Amino acid sequence: MLLNTEGARDGRIVVMSTSLSRREFLARSLAVAAGAPLAFPTGLSARQNPAGAADRHRPDAKVAIVSCRSYGPEVRQALNKSFDLLGGLGALVKNKTVTVKINLTGTDFRPFLQRPVGETYMTHYATALALGSLLFDAGARRVRFAESTTSRASLESTLTFAEWDVRALSALGNVEFENTRNLGRAKGYSHLRVPTNGYMFSSFEFNQAYGETDVMISLAKLKNHVTAGVTLAMKNLFGLTPNALYGSEAGSEDATGGRDPLHDPHGFEKMKLPGLKEGPPPRDATARVPRIVVDICAARPIHLSIIDGITSMSGGEGPWCEAAGNVKVTTPGVIIAGLNPVSTDAIGTAVMGYPDPRVNRTAKPFDFCDNHLLLAEQAGLGIAELARIDLRGMSLAQARYPYG
């Protein structure tokens, strides 16, 4: 299905004529992967963990891998088992407001690779329903599903168009839905500082759904990314930046244009992005995006990361990546959950067949881009070193599904 709304063409992000299209971004990323010269230093920052790089263990470096082969009743069972392996949900969510960042990646809901979009590159309704049910069972006071879409429609309307059973979700308890592309229902944005002396940003302005919450959950898919290597729990939060402030039509609360100024400043030099630090930042997307992801996750910490690896896709993050020539359906048959997003994404990266989640511009999946997992570890957000992560449930050998 294709959602056509004012401000969107064929379900794709509307961009200004001076910005790059997603296809142009893809072509540029592929050129970088092929060895095109870069206009910025490729080495990572040498700064150390502000909390002390010598700290060898973190209590939140716990990740569970559980087998799950279908989107039927097995999903709830697998999620419940993964949470039990992590120590249960109750202490985290009881009597609290929980915000779940889903991943719609646009509003084009037509099948891709002959599969429903929930089985390839978007959040599957079954995972959201099962998660919501378990959150209320654990005592959550309110559950809010949030996403920034390329539509001016309410999130409920978009999800209904995507054939989600919004009524069933609402019947779980005190459930809210928020399209976070702009202010939404609030009168102002939440100003969240980056406490780690951010790589590119010192603060962000987010929809209040992300500021006024007790618990933040990232509900992601197990996918590659043509700019950031992988898009898992951490990269999912890139969509927290509201289109109205960080998009190509920034300055308008009606904006639906994509976040081209974050990817590439070319053509947006006069645009003042809220919280952008002084000084010349990297200009290439493969250095900018990884750093912005880390800064966002520092400003808005993730308390629970969930990666749907039941079925997904490799070779990119959506249909626009088909030009890469390696896009295909994947069937890892696992759910990955963790208390720390850096550790969870490191395990997810290893499940995808990449043995060292800390490599930088030397091996897949970070052979063409800076590694946001390593950047996050250096900023003190978590542990990406596999040997230091408390892995529970399935072993990596049992769960590994090479993405190529």
C-alpha cells in the first residue's frame, strides 16, 4: 500500500531541489564503499570514556537471544522469555510511562521482496502488540507508541492504513500514539542536552513524547544500512529528530521533508540546526550519521532495546537500497533484547555474521563508514566488546545468520 498525503509524493520524502535524494545518498554511499576519496578524516575520535575507560564491566551489559520463527503467538512467548532472562520488566516499567519508538521508515506500505513490509524493513504489528501486552502485564501505567512519519496524518491513521489493528493496541490499556515529526499535541519541544560533550550536537529539541517519559524502548529490525553499516536499536533513534526542525523544510510545523540537512549539509548551509556545535563538522554522511546517532542516544537514553530478527532484510534498510544489488529477505528466526543499546546492537551485529562489532572502516559492516557502536563505547554509552557482554539464552554460534 502507498500512503499519499499533502507534502509527500508516492510515499517518498519530499526534499528541496538543493538536497540529495535517497537514491543520490545511496549512490554516494556506494561510491564511498568502493573507495571514493573522502573529504574528512576517517579515524575515530581518540577521546576516552568520560566515566573511565578502565571500567571493564557494566551491570546493564546484559543481552538475551531467543529463538522465534514466526509472527504468531510465538512472538509474545519469545519476548517474555527474553525479558525473564534479563531479570524481568517489573522493576523497569511498573507504574511508569513507557515510550516505544517504532520504525516505519516512511509511509510506503506496499509489499517489498514479495513480503509484507513488517517482515522486511518496518516494525511488525505483532511485535508491537506483544510488547504492549507484556508492558501492561508488568504494571506499566501508560504506553506510548511514537514515530516520525512523512505524513501530516496522525500516527493512528497511518498505522491503520498500514493494516495495524489500532483498536486492539488501544484495548491493552492506557495507550497513546504520537507522530513526532513536529510539536504534535504539545506546546513546546523537549530540550535534551547531550551529557557526553557530543560529537556534533550539544543538545536536541525533541517532541515531548521523548522528553516526558520514564522509560524509553527502541523496537527495531535486524538490518544493514547504506550509510551507517547497521540500523538496530541505536540507529532507530535517528528518527527522533523532528522534521519541523531538522528536515529539509525546517522552520515549518507542517514540514514532512526528510532529514537531509543531517545527512549532508550541502544546500543547507544557512539552516541553523538546533544544538549543532560550533566548528566545522564532517560533511560526509558516513561520518555525520554515526556521530549524530551517538549524540541522540546520549541525549535520550534507551532503557530497553528490542531487535526483531524473526525475518528482515540484508543489503540496506529499505526498498530504495535495491541499487546496491545485495538486497534480500533474511530469516534469522531470533529476537534480541538488552538493557544497554550499545551492547544489544553489538550482539545484533555479531548475529548478522560480523565477528567484530568494533571494527572501523576496515571490515564489514563498517568498511565504508565510521562505526557508531565504537563511537558510542568511546563516549561511555555502553560496551561493544563481545567478550565483556553478559549474553543469555542462545549462543552466538546458535543464532548467527550471515548477512554477507
